[in-house]
Amino acid sequence: MPKDNSIKSVLIIGSGPIVIGQACEFDYSGSQAARSIREEGIEVTLINSNPATIMTDKVVADNIFLKPLEPDSILEILDKHKIDAVLPTMGGQTGLNLCIKCDELGIWSDHGVKIIGVDIIAIEITENREAFRDLMIDIGIPMAPQ
């Protein structure tokens, strides 16, 4: 995929508190994404409600917000920083659900923020077990019986 030169600033949504059964892969992938994006000369803003992560270290992102992972926190960031794109896939289900919520509220479109790394339809299909199953059957991927 070619680089989109219109993107000068990216918001990365973290995964929040680590919960039982969730490993540290979201923190690692988020910190690596931030580093890669910064290497491209793009400003990185990060939101996470968990301060005990690598991704919230000052060397990882240009702007770090330790805020609840809620639409109001996203609005606060968008009011303070010119964000061109959001990368919700580094925050697991928490980031994806927040992305959907913000999309439903019109936050991304109202602020001219592109969703990168995934689109809303893909998130909705993967979050809906029946829709996901139907898609797998449609494209010929074997599924375990119900």
C-alpha cells in the first residue's frame, strides 16, 4: 500500500488495562506501530487508560493521553491536536469498539479523521459471530461445526 502523504498525524488507541487472558501483545504492537509511524515523520498521539505500559513511555509517542477510553476523551484530543487518521487496531477489541462508537457518533467524519488499518465494515463483521461465520462460508473457509 503506498504511503498517504496527506497523513501528518495519527492517533493510536491503546487497549486499556491488561485483563486476565489478555497478554501484552497489544502494548508491544502499539509501541512498535508508534515507532514505525514516527520514523515516517508522522506525529503520533496515543490514548490509553493504562499508564503501566510501554506505549505510554515518553519516547514512544509525541503526545500521550492517559484518559478513559471513551468518546469524550477522543473529542478532547481532537480539540487539542490536528489528527488526520486513527489507528484503532493496536488496542484489540477495546480499541475497535471505541472506534465503532466514535464512528456512530460522527466524531471521525466531523473532525476529518480517516480510519486506517481497518474499516468499520470489517470491524462489524469480525465482532458479529454470525456475520463472520457467513463470510467464512461464502469465501470457502472451513469452519468448526456449531
